Amino acid sequence: MQETGRSTNQLRRDLTAYTLARVGLVAIITVVLVSLRVPLLVSLLIALVSGFPLALLLFHRLHVRVNAALADRAEWRKRERAKLRAQLRGEDQASDDHASEGTDK
């Protein structure tokens, strides 16, 4: 469980950084377009449409790290769900009892 906490913190950090980078890129594009006397709403729409594909190119490493962390998290959740379902069916109790007996000696 310790491993999951550390990877969860890393995922949060990477996801926050990636989100802020994308929003920052949209803000920069908007400011540049407004300074060129393009109306604000039009600038914002252009920035949204062009900023997100640009973010995939400019922040590729961060994008890959976020995707890898999300895939790891999904795999962990899948394993935990399968383990919980096995426990609910009573399949895992016998192996847990034998494991705890070995540690008592």
C-alpha cells in the first residue's frame, strides 16, 4: 500500500503540472492574440482550439508520464477489485490463514 501512496502523489503532481501547463499555454496564446487586437472571445476560442494540440507536442514527456501513471493506477485498481471479489466469495480466506500461521512461529 505504501507504493500506491507514493505513486498516487506522483500522479497528482504530474497531473497538476500537465493541467497547469495546458491552461498556461491557452492563457499565453489568448494574451498574444488580444495584444494583436483580436477580440477576447475569439482569442480564447482560437487559443483553446490550437492550445490543446500544441500542448501534446510541447509537453510530450509530461503527457507520457501522466498516461503511464494512469495506466498503472488502473492496473492496481483492477488487481484490488479482483482481490476484493475473491475475498467476498471466500476464496482467499484459506491462503490468508496459512500465511498468518507461518508468521506467528
